[in-house]
Amino acid sequence: MKSSNHNHHGLRLWETRKEFQPIYPYDRVIKGEDEGGCGVTGFAASVPVAGRHIFQPSIQMHNRGNGKGGGIAAVGLDPETLGVSQEILDQDYLIQIAYLDSEARAQVEAQFITPVFKVEHAQSIPTMDNWRDLKGLEVCPPEVWRYFVRVKTEVLQHFIQANKLYGIPARKVEDEFVSQNCYRLNETFYASLGEKKAFVLSQGRNIMILKIVGYAEEAALYYQLLDFKAHIWIAHQRYPTRGRVWHPGGAHPFAALNVALVHNGDFANYFAVSEYLSQRHFYPQFLTDTEVAV
């Protein structure tokens, strides 16, 4: 008997990922990092709170990291600080891209931003003048650009028609398109390259992530978050013992659409979850248990 869930919106949307190819063979899913102890902190407030209030807790858990990865996420942002209206903040997708190779930006935008998105606002994120002023940093943090976007009407209609996604709410389809576009960006400029050039830091409405090879408090200082206001803050100090630790792609928080996730320790069922996801056309690009969780 035909399942009543066959036409569930979620099933129909992930079927559109069938063309995605696994980066690694099914019988060789590699776990690239061990998380060690790590440190996690965060809070939520009914009023916007400045980033200095996540800065001090990050310092207090400094010893939970080893300087190989630190990051901060914020939700419920201040539109004035970002230079947009409240409507744009609420309705548009805020996509933040880390450029490990600053010369890659023109190519990334030409391939994954301007052809498919109506860009309401774009800007580079302000930073300290000289990263070497932070004595603990051994690697220059990436240049980060933020883009407030909506999928172009004609692009979204083509996606719906090509995949026969009729009857699914337009916002759900747009969510899926944005998620897949970010995946393809990572696949092209990060996962498939020996020398990483760019990756998506965060994607979603009213949410952002910034992370570096360093400590969480250094991320707050370098990207000038002390006076930046948000309703929710989380921070993570990473303690990797092996794996890819020379660039911020392996640091927390990890992003999915409208989600930022941090955790402490290892997931025992990483391989089982990776196999489950691969059956649904989701493939890890950063090779950490946090990524498959998010």
C-alpha cells in the first residue's frame, strides 16, 4: 500500500538533492577531528545585548580551547548596526561568506550570488586594522562578506518546475534552494579543493556566525563585536587534537539554514549518522560530527 507520507514536503524537497555526489566513498567516511574537552557558553535575553557580554564568558573558558578554533554566533540582530531595515532583516536571508583567498570573491559572487539572488545589501564585515595586534593569533582571520538576499522570482520558479515542487509553500522551497546553493558553493570553493578558497559561515534569517583559528574572544575582538547587539549569543572554544586545524572551517559554531550549533565532546554514532544522511543525499563537507548533527 502506498505510504501516506510519500508526498510529504520534506521528502519531496530532499529528493531534489539526488544529483549531489558524495565527496568520499561510502565505505570510507573519514572523521577528521577529535573534539577533546572544548568549551561552550551562551545566553538569551528579551532585549538586545552587546557582544561584550559574551566576550567575558569566553575568556573564562579560555582554558577549554587550544587556539585552533573559536567562534561566536548571534541571533536576533540589530538592523541599524547592519545597515538594513527591520523588514529586510526579518525577510531576507543573511548569508555570510568567509574568503580564505580574497581574490576568490569575484568568482564566488559571479557564480553563486548575483545570478540567483536579488541582493538587498552587501558589505564586508569590519575588522581590526592589524590582526597581529592580537598576540594569540597565528593565522590571519578570513575576510568576511555578508549578503542580504532573496532568491530571484524566475530562478525560484525554474527550481519549482524542474523538480515538480507544486503545492509546497514558496518559503519552504526558497529555503531549500538557499541551502543547496550554499552547499554547492562549499563544494566548489572548499570541499573539492586542496587549497581552500571560501566557505559559507552562516545562512538564514536574522542569524550570523563568525569563527577563526584562535579563541572565541579573539573572534569577538577581531570582528569588532563588543558593541554589536543581539538577543542570543553563543560561543565555543575548540580543542581539536588532530585533523584540519589550520583554517576556520573546522571551528564551531556549525551552520545549517537558520541554525547555529555548538557542542562539547564526540558523537559516538558519527559514522551511522553519516551513512543515514548519505541515503538522503546529504554529504559532509567539513568532516566533523558537529556538521552531521546540524
